[in-house]
Amino acid sequence: MSRGPPLMLVLTCALAGILVGCDDMSDQPKYETYEDAPGFPQAQAARQPPAGTVARGALERERAKRHPPEVTQALLSRGQERYEIFCAPCHGLAGDADGMIVQRGFPAPPSYHTARLRSVSDRHIFNVISDGYGVMFPYGNRIAVRDRWSIVAYVRALQRARQMSATATVVPEAKEPGG
């Protein structure tokens, strides 16, 4: 009575079958993006997506751009972290346009504490972060939408803190009644 092939022979055959079936998937017939492709319209391999096609996540990103999140301590903390990474090299830690890049000769951006930048909308700051302005590089594809809003909230906090400290030093102390 035979019990079948030895286990080692079965395992060896299974492994050989697996290895033979593993082709190099990067080395297969395919068209490169702009390569001529007979059989396709205009003989081009690059195809236009069907009308009405929307990239995955695009609708949510557009919605997030239009509706800033509620300002919370967590959002401000995230904004400070992102600001120190992306903005402080030029704008400085306090927003005075005295970052390390500026100290090394790069053109200085405007201070966040000018009357003009205190009066611009949050959307303006968001758009400048997204699209750049003047010599500022656009960060729209490097900083997530929510993080851009968190930076806007942090810039506003920097502005308010500066305004509050200026007001506290300008406004005289209240006098005691009768004194």
C-alpha cells in the first residue's frame, strides 16, 4: 500500500511551479504614455478620461478648500508645527519676515504684522499658501488642505498675539478710584 509521493517532493514541485509563474511584471508589453499606438484614435497611447470623470478625493478636497475647519487648540498646534516647517524659514518664527533664508540674502516677504496683511481675508492667506505669490513658491501640492487652514489659523494667532501685546503696552494702567 503506497502512501503517495514524499512530502519533500510535493513541496519542491509546488515551489518550482510558483517560481516559474513569477514573471517580471515590469517587463511586459505595454505602451509608454506618449508612444504611438496604432489601433487607438489619433494613434496615441495617452487617453483622455471620459467626460465628467472626477479624480478620487477631488470633491472632498474642493469642499475642504471652501469650508475652513473650526479653530481648536489641536488645529492651532498643528498649524504651529506646519508653520515652523514650511513658513518660518522665510517668514520667521514670529512672522516678522526675518527667517534664516532672508538672513542669507533671499528677498524678504512682508511681515504678517503690517496693517495690509492683518486686514486680508483668511481665504487670501490660504490662496497665497496654495498658489504662491511673488517669489513665494506654491505649496498647494505639498501641504494638505486642512494643514493650510491650520497655518492660516496660526498666522492669525500670531497677529492677534502681537496686537494684544502692543495694546497692553500702549494702554495706560487703570487708576484706582479716588487715587
